[in-house]
Amino acid sequence: MTGPNSSPITSVGGAAIDLAPVWLKDFAISTFGNYDKPVLLGGILVVLVVFAAVAGIVAARRFAVGAVMIGLIGAVGAIAAIARPGGSPLDALPSLAAIVAGVAALHLLLTRRPAADGSSRRKFLITGLGTAAYAVLGGSVGRILQQRSADIAQSRSAIRLPAPVSPAAARPPGHDFALPGLTPFETPNRDFYRVDTALVIPELTAEEWRLRIHGMVDRPVELSFADLMAKPLIERDITLCCVSNEVGGPYASTARWLGFPLAQLLREAGVRAGANQLVGTDRDGMTIGTPLDVVMDGREALLAIGMNGEPLLPTNGFPVRQLVPGLYGYTSATKWLVDLELTTFDKYDAYWTERGWDPIGPVLTASRIDVPKPFAQVPAGPVTVAGVAWAQHRGISAVQFRVDGGEWRPAQISTEVSPDTWRQWRATVQLDKGLHRFEVRAADGRGDWQPEERSRPFPRGATGWHSVAVTVT
């Protein structure tokens, strides 16, 4: 049985993501955000339609050459499907079926005798091209749309999350300023940022889910979702962020997570001496490597099954995901998790490490201006400036802002919920008419300030002060 990732479009798209250079991935994420995958799929569709149309034109004169061109399209899809992580020869079937359908459609149309007038010939040619394109793409689009969304929704709706044995601490007064335009402390599930390599959300119900823990352990473990639900779960507020975030970027979110302590589960499996990397693998074979000492150092890394009081959404990793406070998602937050292997960094390079990213991925101190928006027009007089700052597992101890390169001024920061979550900040300043520029910087819980020097996300996260220019009228 094949899945949606075996379709020609998703197979080629996945291969394109794997082979794309770092600068191109950063450009796609920063330019298109959550729409980077639809843009990629749309681009592939356009290329395939044009190529199929050209094949139809060529086939009208030399059928064999046109048929070979149709075959090449399908062959690329078949090879890409087999080469994907977890791919098998069966995954080539949709692409091979598209080849057969495309060639058959061309032959059928070209053996018909068109009328002698040019209008009929043009109509015949257009029909032939359209059918050729449809035959090549039909299988792909059909596979993309053939999601088991109803099964996933039914599985998710049937889950009744258990009460945690250790609930999250009550959020203190002053943890959320509730200021218009300011990012709220808790991110709604559907607004939670998404950055991953999955062109199609992996299909896995809670009933089908299994987690295998193996490698450098004394007692390999296999868990079902029911097994995980039956364990004593804990609840914690944790901020996650992506290493692809540019300075001031949007890829950070906070939720109240429900899950089982990952370190406790690994201790149950019995970690062998010498292991220093935990490799998580998702449903489609994507791998993320996590430094083992960070997981075991006392922070509350989780196998999460719930966020903000409900089961995970498919886009957020349903049924189960991993998260480790203080690390960027690319080294800690495997979604659709099905496998955990204890190994070493010398023996195995996970997906992002293999592409040159830092293998540890500690979160750098970051701060952002949410209010006012860039290039906003605000009335003269008292102007409110506000935003968020984060340095997971170290916490935020102070935030400062300045106007037009002047002296740094202290900002009010919200009450800390946890060192593993972000904090809001705000201030009010008197401004005269004209163009003004705000800058912000934050200090982590150790008192270390963000560096001024700007750097791009690759290979270990962006640095620099966020700034916003506004016009005061």
C-alpha cells in the first residue's frame, strides 16, 4: 500500500527540499513563511503542466519522442519516491501508473482523425495537451487529496486526555499584558508556528501509533498510545522556537503541554555508557538528533500528547511529539514521533546536522518588537512600544529599548511563568513628529545581553537587535 508521499509531486517536492542549499531554504521560510510548501507544490505543478504540454506537441509529430518525455516525468517521480526516507519499490507505483495513463491518452487522441479545418485541429491539439497533462498529474493530485483526514479527526476526537499528576503552576498575575497588537502569552493551537520538511502531513492515528526505543539501551521498549496515556503525565508551559527565525521573526510560540518526562522513559530503558545522542524519527523517516546530556540534565523534556488542553493537532505532531526546553526545534522537537534511538554523534548525523547545522542547537537570547508595527503611523505624544523576549531554560532577566540610537532605557517585563517560557515587555515614550527608530535588546537569566552583531540563522541561530521604524504624525 502506498501513501500520499509516494505521489510524484510530493516525492519530487520532498527531494527538492532535501537537496536545496541552506540559503534557499532560509529564503523560502523567510519569504513565504507557513506558505512555503504550497508555493513549492504549486511551482512543481506549473513545471509539470508545461512539460506535459510540450510532450503533447512533440507527440503530435513524433509519438515515440513525446511518449519518452511523458515517461521521463514519471521516472523522476518514481525515483524520488523510492529514494525518500522509508521509501520502498511500491512507492513508485503512482508514478508508473501516471506514465501508462499519459502514454495511453496520447495514443488514443493521436489515432483519432481530426477534421481538416484548422479550428478542429487546434481544438484537437488543445484537448490532447490537456489530457496529457491531466494524465501525468492526475495520479499525483489524487494522491495528495487522498488523506485520511476523517480517520485522523475521528481518532483525535475520541481521545480524552487524562488529568496530569503534576499540573502546570498557576500563571501569576501580570504574566500577560493583554495589549492590542502584542503577542499573547499562550499561542492558540491553530496559530502555533509550523516549520518542518513535511509536504503532506504524516497519516497516523492514535490507535496505530507505536514508539520504539532502541539502540544503546539495556531494555528496548515499545509503547502504544494507550500505554503512554496510562503513565503519570505532567503539564508544563514551554516556549518553542525555530532556528530559521531571522531577528524579529515570527517562528516562536508558547503552549501548555501535557506529556510524559522523556528522561524517565529513557531511564526505564536503561541508557548504556557512551551514548550521547538521541535520534528521533518521524512517521515519514525524518530524523532529529538531540544531545542526550541535555535531555537528562533535569529539565522537563516531554513526549507530548496534548497542548492547551486538547490533543495535538496534526500540524503540531499528532499523535505524539518530542520537545526539549532550551533547544531549537531542529534538535529537539520531533513531530509525528515513532522511533527513538540511543547512539553517538560520531556514529550518526541526523537530517539537519548532515546539512551543516550545529548539532546541539541551544536557543540564543532573542527579543522582538510587536508594537508598533514596522512603518506604522502613530500620533505624536505618548507612544507605547512592546514585544516579547525569550531565552528558554535560562529565562529573561531584563529588557531595554532605545529610540533613535539614544540611551538604553529599561522596559517593564511581565511576571515570569517559567524560565522555559517567553516574557512580554512594554514601555511608553514621548515622541515628536517625524521618523523614529526603536531598538530592543534582552538579557537572559544569567545577565548576558544579546549581542549587537547581526548574523543569519545558519548554522546556529540568528543574532542582533531587532529594530522598527515608525512615522509620528
